[in-house]
Amino acid sequence: MFEAHHLEIIHQYVSYCVKKKDVSPTKFHHSTHPYSRKQSTFELLKKAEENLVIFSPRLLCLPDISVSFVEYSRIPLLDLYKEKKNDPNVTYVMALTGAYSLIYFSYGKRTLKYTKCTMSSFPGISFTEIDPTKHKKGKLEDMPKPENWDKLHWGVYKERKDPKRSSVEVGKILGVSYQTVLTRFREILKTCQIWMPFFPSGYPNYAKYIISLKTDYEIGLIEELEKLDRSSYVYKTNDTLILTIFFDRHLEIDSFLKLEKKGVIHDMRVSFPVDSSNIFYEKW
């Protein structure tokens, strides 16, 4: 689909967006000069998004979100999935088979303490090389939630979850100047992260697994996942990690089974996504 040097440029763009919290292709081009022509950079990034090597960036903060698990049922709970999908208080819902039939996130008592789209490495290691015990034991720190945000902060956050959207356009919607929008947006960025996945083989070409587990090596596990060449999605609710892992082949789940056998992770439960809905993308 893409040659290695193209993927390196695309990966550099993702890294630039996440670390700088700046999603401007123009600024990226002038900062890194991947091509002599700016248009060539734009065309490559557009093609990458069209082929789902990257997703359009999204702004993500972590307000009070509750995570709910619905245990396995012999048939997909499609009626409940549809109900949660249409519930304005639900921000993310997954219909599953396997250990769970449904996992959903909704506004309420804060049990979702951490979330991240891992920053991958390119090229990366294989799943068999993942070893959280290379690191010290350590738990992930709770992410801060928005503090002292007024109604306008939340309005700007809602309208600029796509951070490429212009402050002028948002200002017209909210009835304020673009300078006011930009000021609030910069304040919001202090609490928020840029969520931007990278899938060098293209998102549809991976075997997707939802894995819940517990471990004393939470930080080490995340650092190991960041050595892979593709993104993983990480959520922490209470003392449980929920991982969305993208395997090249189904048999790669053995890498996690071996970690469980060694006692590095425990209480592992595996599910397979049937469908999903969230407030950021049509699919995650």
C-alpha cells in the first residue's frame, strides 16, 4: 500500500501532532521538510487518511466517565447495543463476543481513570518481544479531569474535537470572536491529548481483540506496547486495563497468554468486537 519511506513520513506526522499538540500539515511540512513541495506532503497525508493508515486527529479530555461491563450472552445483545448507541449519555459502546457482550462508557461516577492511544514506533518490535518485566512495577497515574472550565470552554471543546476545524468557523457557531475561541482552545489543550492512531497496514487489515487484564506492570506494559509499529488503545477503569490490540494474525494472542502463564498479567479476559459507536469516529 505504502512504501517504508512513506510510512516513516506519515509516522513522523502522527508523532508531531501528538507531541506538539499541533495538527497543521503546513507547520509539520515546514518543521520537517519531508518533501521539497508542500503539496507532496499534503497529498501523502490525505492518501494515508483515505486508506485508514491514520485517522483524522481528535481532541480528547477525560471528564467523569463510568465504565460498564455486560457479561457474555450466547447471542449478541443488539437491542441493548442499539439502545446505548442512541443514548446521549453514552460516549463509547462496543458490541462484543467472547468474555463480554457489551462494554460501554457513559457520563457518571468517574471510574475511567486513564485513556491513551499509544504512540507507536516505526519500525517496531513483534508481539513476542513484549516484556513488561523489563521495567519496574508501576501503576498508571489517574489522568486529570478538566478543572475550572466554563460553558464556553465546553462549547469550544465540543466544536473543536476535530482540532483541524478553524477558530473562525467555531466562533461563528458559538457567537464569539475567533480570538476568544483560540484563547479557550489553548487553555483546553493543557488538559487534553491528541488522539491519532497509526496503522501501517491499514486499519481494516488487523485482527482486533479487546483484552481486559490486571497487572503490577501497568506502566511497563504501555511502554512495551509503544514499541509496536501500530497503535493500541488503552483504558483503565479502577484496577483493570482494557486494551484494544491490533494483531496481524489471530495466533499473536499467544503473546498475552504467555504473559499470563508467567504471572506478569492476571484476570485476563478476551473479547472480539462486532460493532462499535463513539462520539469521535464512526469506528475505533
